[in-house]
Amino acid sequence: MTNYLDNVDSDWFSKRLSAALTVVVAAFVVLIARLLFLQVIEGGELRRLSEINSIRLRSVDAPRGLIYDIHNRLMADNRPSYDLSITVKDAHPLERTIEKLSRYTGIDEAQFWERLEKAKGTRAYKPVLLKPDIGRDALAAIEVNRWDLPGILVNVSPRREYIFSPSLAHLLGYMGEISVEELKNQIYSDYKSGDYIGKYGIERIRENWLRGKRGGQQVEVNATGQVVRVLNTVAATPGHNIVLSIDQSLQLTAEHLLADQAGAAVAVDPSNGQILAMASSPSFDQNAFISGMSHDTWNALISDPSHPLENKAIQAEYPPASTYKIVVAAAGLEEGIIDENTSFFCPGFLRFGNRTYRCWKKWGHGEVDVLKALTESCDVYFYKVGLELGVDRLAWYANAFGLGEPTGVDLDHEEGGLVPTAQWKKKRVGVSWQKGETLSVAIGQGFNLATPLQMAMVAASVGNGGVRYRPMIVKTIRTADGQTMYESVSEVAGRLPISEKNLWLVREGLFKAVNDRHGTAWRSRLEGMGMSGKTGTAQVAGRRDDAANGDDDEWGSIKDHAWFVAYAPRENPRIAVAVIVEHGEHGSSAAAPVAAEMIRFYLSGGQPKPDTPMAVAPASSADGD
């Protein structure tokens, strides 16, 4: 019985083994047949393809997100750029190819070698960018001589274009090629050499939103590196589009009004803190950074004494001058040092210690209460209020108005200005605070510093009844197909520590400063628009009296800066503005007309100025501020 079972198992195992061997043999036969087919029948064609063609992956740049103004008017677009690259593996002989490329395109051969030197270590089959945006003439020359330029590629990629450049340059910013140092930074880990990134302004701050997702292609190329066919494509994802709070028409108006002058103009919506315009003059051409800027052009920009690359609205700090009297008046009223009936006599000067501190109106203002002090900008009145307050208490109110620290606007490199205190001076220079210095601070001079944006927000918070908003410039972010990814919400940064009654007195004084015949801004009043404002004239360090020197030209470059801050209408204001004109001398004559025209333009719905001139009064004795 046992032998019988053993024989059965043996037969079953033999059959199974035979079947397995049959399958293995069959597989080998099929494999050998396939190899024979590839080697003998298809061998010649495959050998030709292996020698001539190869499969490569090629990246596809994503279109950058577009930038619009609040009315959906396009401000930053993309255009096609013809980027010249080389694949070293295909470009043999390399020296001869580079020499021919230079001869055909007219581009200096040294530029190509410089790029190749920087790309050392890159895999030989990876394209190296030789020159971006070569232009149509160079493109035509390459296409005509394509077969004489092995390894040379021209890719079409989207390139940034600023439609109204140099308008909006400091806001939108500009793009530039990513540097070697930036490539080492972890935040740029998915970037590659030759990529363009935001370097300044909105382009830099919102880089992650504006930049799309790179796509790719699987392509077959021949021995010279030319694409034979596209095998597969993964589409690139466009970047997100950004809508700013900027009103482009108002922005262009502000820039036009500041033309040929150094300075800044900022307009904000007092009801929510959105920035309507932010002009800085002089400006620069953002497109030059993309198309390629010469060393001479760059050196001219950075050495220009008017600092065109600086966004003066948020980076330049100036003594706020008499615009600071808004803060002093509010502090004096709230502390009970003055009320609506308190008056001081102004003979045109105040003697304190062994010095005489003068009022801008050298023959004096006579009896002055708080409304007249704001209307006519009496220095003596504010000297006395400042002395009673003291520098530290005054600093507390200045901080409450948002001075002395960055506003938090969504732009980079914002400066915070300076609000001095006794402790600050002791720490900074090792010397105790002197009471005489408080007199200078009380009229916005001395150590005081503020930016135009800060002063625009002061005007806005006074105008809207005491709410201090954080200024915003990005309103909406959307995908390319219109899906909203971000919507700005107004953010309250604080409230002015001023009672309704006292704030009303300050507002009344600002209204009179523009609309009273003796007001410092009387000549810039706007009939029917209820503009309220405050002029200022900031003394520049090192200024000397021209008459004493007898040389106007020598000292003309350091004349006083001209300030004006305003809001309108008087009730429920829709716009607040701050303007500074460097070396404009008087706020009433240099800065106030700029602000007034911006306000008129905005409140009239962007209508051009009528041919008939705005009704103005003759120059008055109040024009000194």
C-alpha cells in the first residue's frame, strides 16, 4: 500500500515539474524571439534612433498672476519672452557654436561664456539660460541658422510687463533673476537658475501667490537638440491674480502733480484704511529690470541724490512740522491744559531760558485760542501747550495716533518714524532732555520724524471720528478662473484717546485752516467739498538764510520741506491725503494744491479739471506755513 501511494505522489510531482519547465522554456523562447526581433529586424532603426534622437523632460514656466486696480484695470501683465538657452551635450564643438551664435545674434560672446561659467556643475543635458528676452531680430537670426547651431534652444516663456511704467513702480515693485544666494535659501527650494522672482513691492511680498506651478513636457529631440515631437505634456498652473485697493486714475493724477519734484502723496479711505493712491517721486522704469539693465543705468539710479528707488511714502522720514499740531492740540485738550476758551497772546516769539523761539508770523497772531491756533498755525500757542504737556506725555499721545512705529501696511521696508522721549534721548546720546527741546517737538520739529503714510493715517483717523485702521493695499486675491482665495477685511489698529467734544474742536480747527479767509490753506479750498486740512513747513537740517549768504543757488537744494494733510468731505469723509514736497518751502503753496487736486479729482468721480480755474483767493499773510 505504501509503495502504491509513493508512486502516485511521484507521478503527480513529475507532471507538475514538467508543466513548470514547459512554461519556463516557453518564456525563454518568447524573450529570445523578442531579442532577435529587436536586434535583427528592428536593430538598424533602433540604432539610428539611439544615435540621433533621445527623450528628455523640459519644464514649462507658469504664467505669473496679473495685478489689477480696484476697478479691475490691468496694471501688471505678461508678454511672450524669447529666452535663449544651450544644451552643452548637444552643442559640440562648443567654442565654435558659441562663436557662431554671437555672430548671428550680435550679442557679445563674453556674455554667453559668463553664463556658462556660472552654470558649471549643471548636468550636460540640462539647458543653460544664455540670455533672456532676446527680441525678435535675434530670434529670426537663430531660426534662419538653426541647423548651424547645435544645442541652441529658444523657449517662449511669459515675462512680466508693467503697462504704465514708471507709474506705480514703488507699489508694484519689479522682478529680477534669482541670485545664487537666493537659490541657497530654503524658501526658494523649488526655483531654478534663470527663474525670475519678485524683488520689491507687491511682486516680492506676494511672490507665493503670484507665482504659478511649473508644468512639463516629455519631448523627443534629435542629435542637435532640436525638438522632433512632444510626447506628453503636464500643463502649468497660472499664478493667482491680485486686485489692489489702488485707484489707478487717482494714482496717475498724484504722480502727474508731483512730476519734476521730489516727494510723496498718499490717499486712503478713512472708513476702512484702504490705500487709494501712493505716489513717490521721482520714479523708475520697472521694465528695465526685466529686459536687462546696464551697469551705467544701475549706477545712475543708486547714485541719484533724489533717491528714485526709495518709496518715499513709507521709507522716507521727515519732521512732520506743523501737521504735528493736530496731535498737540488733541493732547492739550484731553489733558485739560486748554479748552475752547483758553487763549494765549502771540507777539511773534516766545522767550524761554536764554533763547528766543519765534513764530512763523514774525509780527504775531495776537490773542489766540485753540481754533485760531489751528487755523493760522500759531507756533507760540503750541510752544506753551507743549511745555505744559512735557515731552513724555506728548509722546504718549503721538504713539496713540500711530506715530513712532510702522503702520503695518502690506509692503516691505516700511520705516516707523520717531517719537522722542526723555528716556530715548538719554539712552541714545547720554544727555538729559532739555525743556527747550520740547518747544521744538511741539511744532513737529526737533527729533520728530514721520512718514507720509503715517500722517495720512493721522488725517484719516481724525476725519472718521477717531478710529485708527491698519492701512491695506491688497484687496482681493483670485485664481485665474475667478475663484476668490483672499478678501481683505478692515482691521482696527486702535482708537484715538480723545473725547468726542475735543475731537470736534480739532476737526473744526482743521476745517477753518482751509475754509477761513485767514487759514493757512485758504488758497486751496474746494468749493462745495468741505475739505479740512493742516499745512506744515519742515525745516531741513543745515539750512541757512539765503539773504545772509547772498547766494540762492548754493542753498536752494536745502530749502524747507512742504507738508499738507487733509480729508474730505467734512462729515463722513471719503478720502484722506498726505502730501510732502521736498524743499517746497511752504505747505500752503507747494503741498496743499497737490492734495486739493487729488481730493477734487476723486470726489468728482475722476473728472478732469475744468478749463476754468478753481476759485482761489489772493495770497494772504497766512501763507507762511
